[in-house]
Amino acid sequence: PGRACCCGGAAPAARVPTPARGRRFALSEGTGESLAQFFVFKSLVSPQVWQSALSTLNPNPTDSCPLYLNYATVAALPSRVSRHNSPSAAQFITRLVRNCLPGGVNRCIVMVCERSEVFASACALARAFPLFTHRSSASRRTEKKTVTVEFFLVGQNNGPIEVATLKCLASATEGVRLAARIVDTPCNEMNTDTFLEEIKKVGKDLGITPTIIRDEELKERGFGGIYGVGKAALHPPALAVLSHTPDGATQTIAWVGKGIVYDTGGLSIKGKTTMPGMKRDCGGAAAILGAFKATVKQGFKDNLHAVFCLAENAVGPCATRPDDIHVLYSGKTVEINNTDAEGRLILADGVAYACKDLGADIILDMATLTGAQGIATGKYHAAVLTNNEEWEKACVKAGRNCGDLVHPLVYCPELHFSEFTSAVADMKNSVADRDNTPSSCAGLFIASHIGFDWPGVWVHIDIAAPVHAVSVPAPPWAHRLGRQHLLLPAGALDCAHPVQSDRNRWRKVL
């Protein structure tokens, strides 16, 4: 038995576990516009045709079948997934919606799933509709296009969802699309100045004034990593901090994001095939920004700091040279033997600041750090490296629950940190042996600047390959979308428009 889903101009992308197949018309029932679409669909696709479409599906791992001249499409997700995948099959949801959603002014997606899969499914659907586009035809079109998403809950726990959970869905999908827009925007628009404006906008929305250290002040205050990487660029480097400090907090958490708005490799310059796509080297900082906004809007109870290490790794007369030695914020000296290993330098300053100035108990850094990550854990699983086994397990579990998969790297500094040995400084910034788990070593370089004996929890997430896997060009029709509508549980936001029914359908204007 497989699971099916259906996308359409009027009838919708739905994921149907086998027990729910008998509810064929429930996929487009509703009130108002949804109800009108349901009657149109019902008149064109009979129950017999619907059942026939379902019976033809043979997912390997997915499959789809058009209904009534592509008026709608029913698609099948994998009937089962492996232990290292998300039970929601989130990656396949995004792919199916991108490939199968028919054109038209008003399109519908119905997502039929169990309650435990709603969060991951919502985030996967949000990824299918990127916000950024510069297609010239987009400015010439005046009509507003909408995409409506409905959730149909099945299984034992299929009652109404709590308002707090619904707000979490709304906040999470907004954060996903914010991060995607930032990494999709090229550096001639998303430079360090523009990224700071994005941080300020989020701060204003949350009532938080960011702390910003820029340009020569970075040098004066000892941020040798951030300053050294970004000093050759037209737009100066910066360290920015958003701080959420509620009353009654019992611990302090810092999220540190790598924000290299473009990475040429510096004087150790990248080749013509590896440099394109480096606009996404700010993916760690973009993800931290979206996650921070979503988390604070949910009323997070502990101290939470988002630290953004922003720079453009450019080539110029002031660029850092191999053999240069920088003093980082930790006070440790680093001999540069590869200017294309710049992310660890700026993150080393970021985690040291989180430890020394913010007094963090838990530090998580996120970065598009190493090409070797894609070899170690693949295109869809981020790599996690941590000094705490329980947090390693928690990260893997969280990844399966939300669809952002992660897999552990080897944590063994006593065997690997010697790769950075320098004859003239405390360490080099790049390994001696690239065959000796370079992704783990890169993370250990960052950890060394808070100390391997630091008593707190340190977590490093390398998303070098996944940032490309989830950030892809929009489908051919995406540039025609105006304001989009995502159906989420009622109460998600004050501006939500509930579509009343007994099957958990909701609309929220994105």
C-alpha cells in the first residue's frame, strides 16, 4: 500500500495514506472558493476515475497521474522510508509539488498526513514556493496568483490542533521562506549592508535593536577572523547580534551563523565551475535569522542570541594572503595556509564572542563550511559535530521530525586537531591531510576557540550541500505568483481567514 497526493488548479495536492483513500471527495470539500472548486472537480472526475488513478500509482520512490487533462494531479509518496529519512518524506513533497502542480490563477494543494508529520510537511511545501525571482516577465504580469494549501489530518490523533502549534507552523514557514530568499539573492544585491538591513527588519518586527560591530571597529576590538576575511571587499565585514532576553530565563543559548555573502575563495581562488552558487555561502546566517524570528515569535522562555558573522571573501589589494597570521577574538593566532577556508575563521570569532561576551551555556554554529560535508553525509543530510552525545542524538531526532535531516560526524579532537599544527602560530586554518575527515577537522577548528574543555554544550551544523539541495531555481510558473495563500490551522495569525469544516482546514495569507 502506498501513499498518494493530488495537486490541481482546483483539486489539490494531497497525500493520502491507504486507509484514507475512501475519502476521495474530502480532498476538495470546504466552503467558499474551495467548495466551488470541489463541485467543478467532482463533475469532471468521477469516483471511478479517482480510484483508477490511485490504483495506477506505483511509487519508486514517487509516482504521479494527471487527472482530466492535467486539471489535477494525484501523486504518490514512498510507502515507507529508511531510518535515516524523515517519516514525512519531506524532500519528496517539495519535489512533487514543484513538478506536478498544474498552472492556473488559483491552484490548490491538499496535504493528507498524520499530526506528527504536519510540521515537516508545511516546511516542505513552503520550500516549493521561493520568493526571489528576477524574471523580466514577472514585472509585466498584473494578475495575482494564489496557491492554497489544505491539511487533512488522518490517524488516531486527528482532532483540532492547538492554537500555539498553529502559530508555530505559520512562524516556521515564514522563516523557511525568509532564509531561502536571502540565499537565492545574488551578492550584487545581498551584500553585507543589505544583510544587515534584513537583520534590522527582523529586529524591528520583534522589538529588538541589534548590536552591530563593523569594519575598522572589528579590527580594533580584536575580531581578526571576520576582519581578515572581509577587509578586501567593497562592503565592509560586520558582526551583528540579535538578543532575546526574557524575564525568568534559566539558561543562555547562542546561535552563530556564517554569513559569507559571496566566496571567491580569496587569493586561493575558486575555479570557474566551483565559484557559481557561492551566493549561498551565507546559508548558515540566513537559517539562523529565519529560525530566530520564528522562535522568538513563539515566546521562547530562555535567553537566545543570534550572532551573524558577515563578510565577503573578495580578491583585492587588501586581501588576506597565504602565510599571513591573524589574531582571532579568542586571543589565539592563526597562520593562513588557505584563504578559501574562511568560514571557520569568522565562526571562530563568533563562538568566542558568544562565550566571552554573551555568557552562553549552549552554542550552536551553522555554516556552509566544507565541500567534504557532501561527501561525508550527502546532499540531503547536514552534518552535526558536537561535544555532547545527548545533543547529537537530539539533533538527529529533530531533523527527522522537521524534515531538515542531519547525520553525525566523528568527534575526536585528540586524533584530528593535530592536522592544524603550525610552526609559527597556534594553528593553521586548513588541514595538512585532506583525507583525514576534513569536515570534522573544520568543526574542531571552531571549537578550539572556546576550548575543548569548555563545560558548555557546543554543536556545529555543516549545511554546505543541503543549502544547494533545498535552494533551487523556481519552477517555470513561480514567477507568476503574486501574494500566495497557505492554508494552515485557524488562529495561526490574527489575519488568518478560517475555512470552517470538521477536517482541519485553514488559510493564512503569506
